[in-house]
Amino acid sequence: MADRPQVLIVEDEPVVLKVAGMALAAHGIGYREATDVPAAAALLDSTSFQVVLTDLKLPGQSGFEMLKLAQELSPSPQVVLITGYATIDNALLSFERGSFDFIPKPFDVEELVSVVTRALRFARRREAALQVPEDRYFLGRHSWAQLDPDGTATVGVAETIAGQMGQLDAIDYQESREHAVQGQCICQLASVDGLNHRVWAPLSGRIIALNSDLAGDLDLINRDPFASGWLARVIPTSLEKELPNLRQRHDSASS
């Protein structure tokens, strides 16, 4: 384990705690452990962490209460929620309350390390914020949708993904090539360092176009995520219901 802990893992299941700790340590990421919110609060009082990785369901208090506690710190660590109750409602609530990302259980160690690595990079680089257009609707700080004049919507990634993945190697829409569902995976982005990053769709809809420019220059997603680095165009299927789940103006204060 690295001398300086970077991540606080808050988890009451011993097996999950062990797997998460071993995965981070294997990638040189220092961590400390807590099994509930009071124990985590005590560690946060004495140690500055860049990332808090917390289960949603904890004894006594929930992961959302852990998230609120972390947000009251200055500087506040990035919070990643782990949940065995990976419903769309929990995903949306996670982003609405300001989490960096969420990881559904059961997770594989590659996914966990990928999300934590992104969160660590974001925590270190957050001062270099992206210029965000005002005509976008945001799923947290994770992805965005732009409503187009013809009734379609364009979707892409926001600041907790763009620029945080390193050099990209591949994009995979396999699970959602025809239809996107709000709060579910629209694609996976693989980086040359062997990590994989899931992108959660900001809106539901039938996918009518993928960004063909990415085939020749995948790094557009990092360099120009709000314009030429868009991911897909969809015909929204539940716009009236889903739009209130998004924030129209990007809120960098929540970072």
C-alpha cells in the first residue's frame, strides 16, 4: 500500500472491502478502510482523501449521507457510490446529489480501478475546467444532451470523463447500438492503459447516428467533448419525463 492514502473505502461487507482494497493496492493506489459513516467521518477528520468509494447501503447511515458529509469538506473529495441496487432511480439520484460516478454490484476489479483512477485524475486537475456550453442538459458532471431543432438530441460526455481517461483506444456501443436508456450504459470507452470506462446515457431514445469522425480520431472525445467529440444522436422517447432529471446549466460548484 502506498504511504499516503488517496482513497477512503467505506464498505461493511468484508469480501467487497477486501476485493476493492486488493484491486487498488495492485495499481499502486493507497487507501484506508471504514465500515460505516461514523468511522469514515473520523478518518476524514484526520486525513485528506482525494476520493471516497462508498457503498450505498451501510449500517445506520446510507452512502448518500456519506456523500453529503464528504461534500462539506474543503477541499471535498470525489465520491463514487457502489450499489447492489443499481436501479435507474438510484443512478439518477446519485448524480443529482453530486456523486462523481456510481458502480453497480457485482463489479469487476477493472471497472472499479477505472472509475477510481478517473476520479483521482479529476481531483488533481479540477482547476482546469472545461468551457461548458449553456445549451446542454447534464446528467451530473458525467454526460450531456443537446436538444436539436429537428426534435432529435445529441449526447456526449462531460468533464468527469473527458480528459480524465488518457489516450483512448476503442469505443464499444455493443449493448446499446439501437437504443439508449437514461442512466444506463450507452457505450464503453477503452484507454491504452488497459482501463475501461462506462458512459451512462443522459436521455432515452432510439439511436439514429453514431459519430463517424471518432473512427479516425477517437481523441476528439477528450479534446472537444462538447462539439466534434459527441457520441450519438437519438430520437428521445421520454423527453417530458426525463428532462427534469437533468440540469440545464452545468454546476461546477458541485465538484
